[in-house]
Amino acid sequence: MIEQSKQLFDRAQKSIPGGVNSPVRAFKSVGGTPIFIDKAKGAYLYDADGNRYIDYISSWGPMILGHAYEPVVNAICEHAAYSTSYGAPTKLEVEMAELIISMVPNVDLIRMVSSGTEACMSALRLARGFTGRNKVIKFEGHYHGHADSFLVKAGSGLATFSIQQVPGITAGVANDTLVASYNNLEQVRALVSENKGEVACIITEPVAGNMGCVLPEAGFLEGLRQICDEEGIVLIMDEVMTGFRLAPGGAQEKLGIKADLVTYGKVIGGGMPVGAFGGKLEIMEHIAPLGNVYQAGTLSGNPIAMIAGYITLQTLKENPSIYTELNEKTVYLKNGLDKVLKAWEQPFIINQFGSMISIHFSDHPVTDFTSAASANNKIFNKFFHSMLDRGIYLPPSAFESWFLNNALSYEDLDETIKAVEESLKTIN
Ligand code: HOZ
């Protein structure tokens, strides 16, 4: 029974484009009615009709500790009473910056913004301002938010809706965006040599999460580092998904790769709208007011957002066992899924890294966008709905990673594996 969700969706479409404030939420590619959420606690979402779902989206990543984590909620309530915004510096921002710098490698200075989009957009401008070059190399199927330069062969909603070209993006901007296949160093080398002295930066998701979860192959990130060093190119790691999720120091720590600039979002805000970009002093000192690369925001460093992020990051820093627990839970889920999917006797691929995981209904390894896009997404769509009917909330697209949160219990994981087993019986 999702009567309330149906009514709300009808109503929403009269005042909000497509009835949603972010496209993938509309369920357009999987079909059906998006579930309207009323509240959430721990690992569970509750919809407007009172149905309970085990949540594998975790707000697309941020809710790593589970929903309505009490210390975060209490701190937000306390700070809201002091005012929700000042537009002036606070001690909390200093503490937040110091905490981030103490957790992540290779960050001398960090600037807070309000979203991952803003973080990536600003890091790109900074890389261009620092190098005096215009071009950016990105990877097909990677998503770095919705700034113009990144919406070329992008993942996430663009892959979900097969949007190849985005109207409104000028040819000049698109021409400055060069695209290579993820895990293909040869293509990167070719682009760099064809555009000698013109490439400002290479931006990558270290572990891709916007074409499902896709892992970097051995040597790929190291190869990017080497190319950037040789050619004076800024390496930007987009850790919006992986930052504070794969390890306290994100993918940089987990994979041992040093970026020049790094971008954050999602977990860094503990569920509030927060992003950040940071990196080496010699680059970051070009940002205004130290330098002339301009970037600003009325709600940047907002006190409510900062306290939610600060408590979340501090909890993760003080309890590194959370990462071990999350990893063990995700591997348990992977093994359980593997067992029931093997019994189903149709091809599938499960990619997993830390608490990121996804299933592609494919007979070949998924290592880049071409292999992700050639999976059988009609099966995924049936699978999604069958799981939803059984109270399991997966991302409504095969081009999105699932994110586990640490409130998930082993009973929840068993319930999920059982739901997969039952769902597969309904799919032919
Ligand atoms: N682009 C986000 C995930 N890759 C989706 C955000 C949302 O719909 O909330």
C-alpha cells in the first residue's frame, strides 16, 4: 500500500519539475511511484503510508552512522537555538577545518561549501587559475556534480536517463572537457599528449560510485599520479562519495594515493548540505581572499551544518572500528547475495569496496562505463521493484552505488539476502 506516496507524487508534479528535487528520485528509469519518506531511524526509512524499509541508499552516502544518530540530532537542536546562520566566522568552522586536516592526508587548507557540486566546481576553477590552463580530463560515467564542465558523458542521473548531451552547455565549455574511459591509462596519456600544455587537471572518483560501484584497477590511480607529476597537471580526487566512508582519510588513505586537490560532500555534513575542497598550500593559497581565484557562499560554514558534520567526523575518528564493522557487514552481504544469485543461474557481477556495493546483471566484469552500460538493466528494474515490495530500499538505478550504514544489523542483512532470493524467483 503506497496510497499516500501516489497522492503526494501526483500533487508534487504540479509544483515541482517531475515531482522531485533531484532527478533519479523520480523512479523514471525503474518505473512506478517514488516512495515519499516521512521519517527515518537507524537503518530504517518509514514512508508516508507507514511502511518500513531497510535503507541501502543512506541518503546517497551521508548517513554512515544511521539515520537520526542521537549525538548529531542533539547537537543540531542545541546549536539551532543560537541561530541558524550568521554569515560571519565561527570557532566551530576552525574546529571543523582542524578536524578534517587531522583526519585526511595531503590537505593543508580546506574551504567549506554547501554541496559536492560546489566543491568540484570550485576545485576545477582553482586548478585552472593555478595552472593557467583550460582543459580538464574526466572519466566516462563519473559524476562530479552538475556544473557545466562535468556534464559530458557523466554518470548518475545522466547515465540513468541516457542523457548524452545537456542542452544549455556551450560548445566552448564542452570542448574544454576531455573524456577517457575509467581504468584506461593509455587513453589518458593520448589525451594529454594531444593537448600538450593545455590540461589543467585530471579529476577522478577514486572508487567510482555513479555507474554502480566500479573499482580502480591495480596501478590506475598510481598511473594518473605519475602523468600529473610529469605534465604539471593538478590531480583532483573527487571524494564526495568515498571521503570519510572508506577510511577516516578516505580513498587517499585507503589506496595510498596523494591528490593535489580533494573534494568532499555527503558524509562530511552528517546529513546536512555540506561540501569542501582542500589540498596543497601552494594551490589553495590562490583562493580568495589569499589569491584572486574567487569563490564564496552565504551559507558556507553554516553553524548547523558544521555541528552535524563535526560530530559525525569526530565519531568516525574516535571509533575506527566502525570501518571494520561496516566492511564486515558489506562482505557478509556480498557473500549472501553471491550465494543466492549463483543459485539463480543467470549472469551477474557484484562489485564491492568497503561499504560501497552494487549488482550489475552482466556476464562480463564491470570496470568502466561501457561495461556498466551493457549490463541488463531491464532485469535490474524488475529486481529493484521486487526488493522494494519486500521492504528493501535500493537506489532506483543500476548506475548508483549502494551505501551501507552502520545501524544495519546482521538480521537486516539476512532479511535482505532472503528478499533477494525471493525476488529472483519473480524475475524471468
Ligand atoms: N546524484 C546523486 C547520486 N549520485 C543523487 C542525489 C539525490 O537524488 O539525492
